[in-house]
Amino acid sequence: MVTLANARADRRPVGAPSAIFHDALRDADSASELLGPFLGRPVDRAELSALRALHRATIPVVDALIDGSPPLLDALNALAAREPAIYVLERSTPEGELRAAISPRRESAAGRLVLDVVRELGELDPARLRRCERPECRLVFYDATRSATQRWHAESPCGLRERQRRHRAKHRV
């Protein structure tokens, strides 16, 4: 869910004077690079519009959870309603332990991901869903630390750059 929420976000690469719009859903290759590990296959060009719609429906929910306001769920639920799903039984370990999983009846990238997004949003602790505190970066992350004190989406580059900024400001004074 976090990966999808960050799919079309501004990025500030090393050395860039300002943020640059990054669209990982611009074409099938970039979408496959981002979402392939979740899907277990590449994204087809015909699936891009459905993935963009899922992205557009996910962002307001994530923003509302971060802000602490009631999320508008209609758009996301409408997409989920279009994707029929069934429970399937899968082996969860090589020893043969079983678990029930929800699987889409039609295999599409958006169908697979909408089920994952709805499940993850339903299971997560909204207080741990955050935006990176580095002013130039507004990527979303889920704080999985024990103390719930994570401030940046990643140590590199954001954590390192913020500590450098504080260090330089302290030594300027």
C-alpha cells in the first residue's frame, strides 16, 4: 500500500535543486519495476489505467489517516467491488501448514493490488502511517519500529541529510 501511495510522488534526487515529479506508473516497464515484486509478474500496458485509478483512490485514504481525519472510502470501495475475489487455501510452509488467502477471480494487477490495499488499510495502525519529516521529501511510510519514533521514510538519503542539516546549523551559530 505504501509503495502504491508513493508511486507518483515528487522526489528530490541527490544534487537536485528542487523536487522532480516521479511517475512510476507512466509506462509498463516502470510499473513492473515497482509493482512486479508484489504481483509476481510484470505489469501489462493495458493495466496501467486501472493501476492509476487505484492510486488515485488510495491517496485520499492515506492522507486522511495521516492527518487523523475520517477517510473517504467510496472510491476505493467502488474499485474493490469491481474485483470479484474468493478464498483459496494455500500452503504457508514447506511442512504443509495451510492458510486461507483472498485471491482475485480474474488475474489483473489492479485486482490483486486492490485486495492487498484494502486488507493492509484494514489491518494497519493509523498512528504509525506517516509522511517523511524531511521538508523536501513527503513520501509515505509505515513506522514499524518498536518505539514508534521513526521520522524519515529511509535512512538514506533523508535521515542522513537531516542530521547533516542540523549539524551544520549548530556549527554555524
